[in-house]
Amino acid sequence: MYALGRWLSKITNLMTVIGGLAIALMMLHVTFDVIGRYVFGTPIPGTITIVSHYYMIVAAFVPLAYAEQKNAHITVEVVTERLPQIVQKHLEGWALAFSGVVFSFLAVRTWGEALSKHAINASVVQGDASIAVWQTYFVLPVGIGLMTLVLFYKFIVYLFGLKSGLDDERAQPDEMPIASSHHSDAN
């Protein structure tokens, strides 16, 4: 299982790099469009469509699994923080399973939508250009599907008490760095 966690980490890290590249490309594209528009009087055709249907979709949905891997999603613990630690641990574990089920339904639904957009060769007309956007509908089920895999993997790790393999930022008690234990002794 640990090797599977390492493999999932590598995939989520790669997908996050792709999301970061989409942001960088979006910045460059918009910058060149502004320069073209105001300096040369010729904007890049289709910029709005490409930014909203390509770059933003990749930047938003591809890194979802990375945020889950790093336990970086926003949580609000109004009631649960008052519960005993063991109850909190089990609630968090079973929330992984529930979230995995919800995200798996979402992945299946977005896959069906992507197939229907592919079937009609969906495109957006901007100005004089028709820009194909059906490809971007496949980004959602890929990003959401990877998120689903990470959630179910984390649930299995919780359920059987296994060593994760995901490189999350929370250090496990048996994986505490030596330097931090010396630091706490000095206090």
C-alpha cells in the first residue's frame, strides 16, 4: 500500500505542476493579448475563450488531489474540535469515505458530460473564430477522479492503520524528525 501512496503522490505532484504551468501560460497569454491590443492595435483572437475554457479549468480542477494529499482543503471545526481526539479521528476517517463516494459520482457525471460534448464537437464562437472546447470537459473527470482515488486511498489507510505513503505535510508520530524532538527537549 505504501508504494501505491508514493505513486499517487507522484501523480498528484505532476498534475499540480501542470496546473501551475496553466497559470503561467495564462499570464503570458493575457499579457501578450494586452500588449497586442494596446501597443499594436491587434488583440490575440479567442483570448477570453482560451483563458476561461482551457487555462482556468486546468488550474482549478487538476490540483484538487494535491490539496487533499496535503490536507490543505479548508475545514471548519465548530463542533468537532470539542469532541475527544479519538472521535475526531474516526469522523475524519469516515468523512474520507463519504467524500470519496460523492466525488466518484461527480467524476462519473462529468465523464458523461465530457463524452456528450465530444460527440457534438462543442465549440465557442468568439469574434470570427470558432474555438473547440470539448477537450477541456475531460479535465474535470480526470482531476475529480484523481481526487477520488486519493480520498479512497486515505480511507483505506485509516481503516487498516497502514503507513500512508502520501507525502502529506502532517508528520506521523513515528515519523517525527529528530531535530524537532531535540528542540522540544531544549524547552
